[in-house]
Amino acid sequence: MLQIGEFSKICQVSVKTLHHYDKIGLLAPAEVDRLTGYRYYRTEQIDRMNYIQRLKRYGFSLEEIQCLILVSDHKELVGALRRQKEKLKREQREMAIILNELQTHISVFERTGDIMTYQKGYTVEIKNSPKMNVLANRAMMGVEEFGKYYGVLFERVPKEQVTPTGLNGSKYYDKEFNQESSDIEVFIGIKEKDKADVVMEPCECAMTVHHGGYSTLSEAYGALISWIMENGYEMAGEPFELYIKTQFDSLASDDWETEVYFPVRKK
């Protein structure tokens, strides 16, 4: 048997963490002395501790780890590990985009001396949005779930024998934005009006074009809101985005192009 300090040194984890793991039921001592309160661990528990630490490095939460260590089904466990691998790959791609944005920001700042130059590069115009026949999927969803909901729409294309226009987008219905769960409608444009879920009629909008990854779209939104307030307009509907150039065009994130529309009316 190993005292908690010895177990801590061997597994390279703090005593405080071991106390926490015991408290949440993740890894309890093999024995606790009733008189002294000393905690003891068996050598076999080293493997369990190392497994927990490895799952933590993979990015699993403690709650997820509690479930995983109980999984005995091989396929279920492999599936969980593969899903986490894909999640880490997405995060890696997103981090590469952020690093590229940071380098561009540094370069522009060094050249101009203005730390907020990136917010001043948007041209806003008043124009009618395009008329679109769309297949639509509206739900409470997180931003990372867009792909899943778009997947449902694209599965309908051959089944319902419709012709995509290549113009896809999303519409935001909540007054407040929550990255984890918001009322969002994703849609894909189709040619057949009679088979559309929704016909999006043209409406007067303040519109700007955002170049780059989606993580900085808030800058385009900020530019639009400032322009609307400064030019005597007010909001007249839910904002939406049209994805003109994307990663699916085999383009680097710097070359992605998103049109952002805010329906407006004159005050």
C-alpha cells in the first residue's frame, strides 16, 4: 500500500487533486485509516491514475472521464476517442487561423500605429438582399453544430430532387448571442421555388463584406451596428449571413468571404 504522498509523487499529481478526485468519486483511496485519516492507495491504482491523466491531456473533462472509465465496450470507447481526436483537430485548425490573424494584426499595427485598424476596414452599403428559395433548418444550436444541421439539409437535396444554387447562409433570431445554444436557422439556396421551405423575399438591408475566418465576424457586426446608429436607420428584422467563399472552395481562411445583412428602415 502507498501513502497518499508516495502515490502523489509516483503519479506526478498533487495531493489536493487526489482529494478532489476522491470527493467527486473519480478515484477513491483503497483504504482510509479510521484513527489517523491517512489515505492509502494500491499499486494497481497507478494504472487507473495514469489513464485518467492521459484522458485529461486528450482534453476530456472530469465529468466525461468519469463516464469513460466505466466503459467496457470496445467500439463505444474507440468511438469516444475518435470523436475527441476530431475535436482536437478542429481546435488545431482554429488555432492556426487565430495565429494567422494575430500575425496580420501585429503587421498592420506596426505599419499604422493604430491597434484597432482592423475594425475600420468595413464598407457598409444599403442594398436589397437577394431573393432566395431555401431549404431551412431552424433549431437551438451551438456554433460548432452548424455542420450537423447543414448535413441534414444536404441529405435532402437528392431525396427531394432539388438543385442547389451554391448560396448558403444562416439567420439569427435571438436578441442575445450564446455560442453554446442560440435560435439559429441555417439554409441552403435552391432553384425550385415550389419545393422550398422558405422564400426569402428581398428586403432593404445594411450590408458589409467580411473577409477571413468566422471567429472575427463580430467585427463586421460591430461595424454595421455603428453605421446604422450613425446614419439614421434602425433594425427591422433578424440579421443573416451569406457564405460566398468558404473552406469548401479550397481557400485559406484569409480568403473566405461572408456577406452580413442587417434588415433596416429609416427612423
